[in-house]
Amino acid sequence: MGRALALLFLLAPALGQTLSCDATEVHYNFSAPGPLQTVNVGGQDYYVANLAAYLALLSGTSPLRFLPTQVLGGTGSRVACQVTTPNGGGGGGTLCGAGATRCLRVSQVTGTLPVPGDWTGRLYVLGQVVSGNATSHVPTPTLLSTVPDGRGLFSVGRNTTAVLWIYFFLELSPEDLFPSLPASGTIAVTYRLQNN
């Protein structure tokens, strides 16, 4: 009995993994007041969604990608996640979670966004590894609906604590006229850390 309990305590840390993200809801409000704001992500400047940014879009001729007005519970325009993985398991994914890694995926997205037609064809995602043994599969803005391997954003190695940043972008065209203001919407995003 004593040996069995000792073995159980030894195995418990190896079986454990944790995922903690500071925000699950992303809010866009193109009628929000305030000055034109930009945030640099991956060496590129992007407008934060508000009325000034929408007017800047209308004055141009090309589509633009906007960061959210607010990441509810998060800091700035990003979602920050901390992942801890055990010293074992993982593998089985074709890209995300391949080899001896685990995969951080977007498992579900619900809500509505203020764009004409199907907003899922306008939502982009970018992932950055801040620290830890992890690899981003979306180092540049990528249409979320086309992210391969079940919307796998990051592969995370064994026995590591990784800090990961996730940015969402909504693409609008100058032809995308809102029928009325306010024009806002919120999506809720669920994440999962999986063995494959």
C-alpha cells in the first residue's frame, strides 16, 4: 500500500498540466470616442477599433485590420496565457502538438462582430511566445477559420512554463458601411491545452 501511494505521488506531477488565460472576451466598438490609437504587433502598426479608426478606414481605399477596443480582463489589446506542462505525454498532432509537445487550441468562438455578412471570414489571429519552450503556428495574422490542425495556435514542449500572447484582428473594407451607430460586438473565446 505504501509503495502504491508513493508511486501515485510520483506520477501526479507528470500527469498535470495547467492553462490560465487572463481574458476570454474580445470587444470591438467602432463608435467608441477617443483619439486614433495604434499598437505595434510583430513590427506592424494596427489601429485600435474606435470611431476615429473607422473614419480613417473610410478615408482610405484598402482594407484594414483592427485590434479590439477592449480585451475584457486582459491588458491592452491582447490575451495573455500561461501554460505549464508536465515532463511526459504529448504528441499525436499533425502540426500543433506534434512530437513531444502539447497543443494550445481555440476550441470555441461565440458571439457577434460588427461587420456585414459572415464575421468569421474577417477574424484573424496572431500568436507570440513571450517565454518558455513553445512555438507559434500563427506568427503573422492568419484567418482563424483557416488555422490548421483544429485551430492550433501553439505547440508547447514538455516540462515548461510558457507565457503566450494572442492577438485578434477584425478586417474591414472602406465599402463596409454600418447602417447605424453604435456598431459594436463581442466574441467569447475558449482555449484548450491538448495532448494532440
